[in-house]
Amino acid sequence: MSAVANPATVAECLRVGTGFSQGDRVWIAEQFATLDARLAGFHADATELEVSVKDREARGQKVTLECWIAGRQKIVTTSDEEDLHAALNDVRDDLRRRLNDAKTRQEPRHNKHLRDVNQPPTEVDPAEDPEALPAADPSRADAETV
């Protein structure tokens, strides 16, 4: 992964949406702090996170975490957990998994087409590199001529 001049962090990129107040932002950012390591590979200016909750503290509440990273598809994770803390942990963990999956899909070692195209040929011309030839075993040569 290349170094990013201004890496994204949850504290910098998170905004709270429906169902949360700005006062909730600090403790939500603390709960999502484990995402910082995963987001660090992206520019802060090109990364946004938004968390919202529908019917907060009621049966059937729904927590949604949306992630926008420039040049990638928007990722949306949701949780129907009744406990708000559990729901926030659920969407956080799901986002981390989906970011890891997206990264894995882009790496050549997981894409046979890219792996085959980018690899140099492995054959060695014996005329160019005589050390590449296997050493002859003198005892075998005598056994074969007998």
C-alpha cells in the first residue's frame, strides 16, 4: 500500500446523520477507532463516513453506516440489533470486512488475469545463464553408460 500524505481517520471523516446529535459523535468515533488502521490507506479529503439510526432505542431500530471513498463504490452496512452499542459495533465490523474484501479484489495475486499479465517469463535461456542448468551427477553418467 502506498503512503498517503493525509490519511483518513474516523475522527476526521465521520459525520452523524438522522437519529444522532453532534454530542453523540465523540463516543461513536471512539467506538469506530479500530477502523483507523483500515482507512489510513485512503486520503482524508476523499473519504467520508456517515452513521445514522432510524427509530433510535425502539424495537426495530436500524443503524446504517455509509462509506464513500473516491474512485470506489459506496459501501453501506446496516444492523437491526436492538442494543445501540451492539448495532454500532456490528456496522463497524461489517464495514471493516467489506473494505478488506474490496482491497483483496483489487490485488493482482487474487485476480488470475492480472497475475498472468503482469508476471515476467520465468524461463531462462541456458546460453545466457549456464548456472541455471542442473549440475550433472558423475556417478549417474557412469551408471547410464554401463
